[in-house]
Amino acid sequence: MKSGKLPEEKSSLEINATGLLLTLTESVRKRKRIPAGSTRRNVGTDGVIIHTANRDRHREQAEFFLDAGKSVFLDKPFAGNPRDVFRLLNRLRNGVRLTGGSSLRYCRESAELLAFPEAERGRIHTVCVSIGNDEFNYGIHGYSMICGILGGGSLSARFLPGTEKKQIFMRWSNGAAAFLTLAKPAALPFNAAVTTDKKLFRITVDNRGIYRSLLRKTLPYLTGMSDVPPTAPESLFEPELLAMAARKSWENGGAEMFLRDLRPDDPGYDGHKFAAEYRRSRFPEASLCFPAWKKSPAHISDRPCP
């Protein structure tokens, strides 16, 4: 595949795509002539980008490469349950090179706002974001955008009952707060209203640049050009943990749920169910060839499409 580079940089990064790993049966892989690394010893790459719909398999997929000493970019959401998040966090604490998440965490518009001197911009104390579509796979963009603006240190999430749309209130250790409105089924542009002690800023994100901003922020770390991660390990998974705390709050009538009180066995967002629904919505004909599996790729049918 062609080499790609990030232009307009004093020292551009060049990345070569060398292979594709798909969760398919072996006969499908051979028929499509897709190179595969079946053991950690023959993974012929320096790093990987994992972009799969079933978040319940993200940790397993990431650990295959992490155990081989590879850099891993894991697409959002990192995981759908606290147990997997805690395990990935433990891997980070032990020195693996892992990052990723939503591109909205690193969008240019938020970065430009944060680049203003605080003396001119004011201290940020409230962020409001509205997101269309579902509450986790798409809603995680909202949590991530908020975390990108407020930084690490989120404390809790609380579902606000009695409103037309599902709304979440979040608190930070420095006294800042955020509101997230899950405005399904509206198709909204990525947006934020940021209030400081001096001004109000309104952000509308230009989708054409979000992946460029994401790559510029993460590739230096993934390639080893920098040892400084784009987001501190202790804060990396806060968007997912906030979403899980919000879900637990909703299940408990709007009680405030602290991130520190999440337990590994707390229920999360079902990745297997979402992957099956996503496949049916995007590729209706695929259900004839690859019905949803419950636990492993062995459940995928390999019969040819009509």
C-alpha cells in the first residue's frame, strides 16, 4: 500500500500500511489473500491501528500486539466495561505503548481554544456538548470532547431524570463541570459551548480535519519519535469511565456515581450486540454471510454470499 505522510510539518512522519488483520474465518482470509500474523513472533509491523466495532474484543485484540512489544492505537471506545478498562490501564502503568480513543479529544478547534493564554481566555468552569445518535459508540465522542477541553481529573457522572433527552452532569476535581445531551435521533455537528470566568466560546468542529489532528497528536508517540503520550495514562480512559458511571447512575434513578467506585463486574455496554446491530444497519446483505457471533470468530459462518 502507498506510503502516507502528514504534510505541513517541519519534519513529516511517513507511515507504511503493511497488512490488514480481520476477524474472519481462515478460508475467507485466504480467499481474499489477506496477510495474517497468527503468532506474536511473526507480526511483521511496528505498530497497529485497531478499528473494530465490537468493543468487547478490543482488549483481546490490543493485547495480542502489546504482548509482542508493538505500539497500539485503539479506536474508540477503548472498551465497553470497567473490567477491560482497568486491565488496559494496568498495562499502561507497566509501560506498554498504547493510545487512541475518539478524534474529538484532539480536535483542532478545542486545541486552539486551549492555546489562548488563560489570562486572556479565562478559567474554564463549564462545558456543554450535545451529541446525536446512540449513547456510547457515538456518545463517547461527546465525553471525549469534554475531556479534551477540561483535561484529566473527572470525578463523577449523574444522569438527570425528567428531561426529554438523556442528559448527563459531570464533575471534575478542580471544580469544573460539564453537561452532555444525548440528542438521538438528531444528526448534530460536533459542538461545544465553553464558559470561562471571562467569556463564552462556541465551538463547531470541522469534520474534514479531525483525523489529521488525531494523527498529528498520536503518531509521534506511537512511532517512538516521542516518549510523551498524547494523554496521560491515568486520564486516557476517563471518557469511557464517565459513560459507564452515567449508565450506572441511570440504572439507579439518577444517583451520582463516582469513577473511583466503579467495579470490574459492573455492567457495561454490550459490544457483541452493538456489532451485530451495526453490521445489519450498514451491510444488510452481510447477515446472510456472517451472522453475529457470541464469543469467538469460530461462530462466524463461512458460506458464500448469494
